[in-house]
Amino acid sequence: MASIFSSLFSLFSGNGQPAKAAREAEPVPYNDCLIFPAPIAEGSQFRLAGRIEKNVNGETLVRTFVRADMFSSIDDAVTFTVRKAEQIIDQNGAALFSDGVKSRTA
């Protein structure tokens, strides 16, 4: 009985380690940016996550994002990560990198 509660607790609590990408896919160029899909493995599913990079005045600016969307396939997670990044870029335009901060969450 205790092992059941232990298993349930581990599903909802972190182990103190930062989440790691299940597999980082090849970068995808889009509107002067590079999209790096990096879905996070969570059990048997993959959470939509990635980063957007843009070179501004010789400096690489990075915006990371993690969303609630979960997928059973790593390929689906990569595909939808690229779509979400394109949406973030389209909706924010130049404002996405206008603050000049090297790295932040989008």
C-alpha cells in the first residue's frame, strides 16, 4: 500500500532535478530565428518545450518556453513545438527580443 502512495507522490513531485529534454531536434529556421524543439520526457509522455534563438548585433538572444501540452510520441511533440514557436514568433514579432535580455522565458 505504501508503494502505491509513493508512486503517486513521485508523479506529482519533482525529484529536485531540472527537467531535461528527451531529445533535442535539429534547429528549424523561421523569420530570422532558430527554433530548437526540446520536448521534456515525463513518464511515457513528452511535454512541449523548446527555445527560440536570434542573433542580434552579434549576440545570441534566447527565449525558452514550456507548455502544458503533452504527447505520446516524441515526433508529435517536436512537430507541435515548432508550430508553437512559430506562433510565439508571429504573435510577438520584434518585441520578443526587443528588451535585449540574453535569456528569458517566453
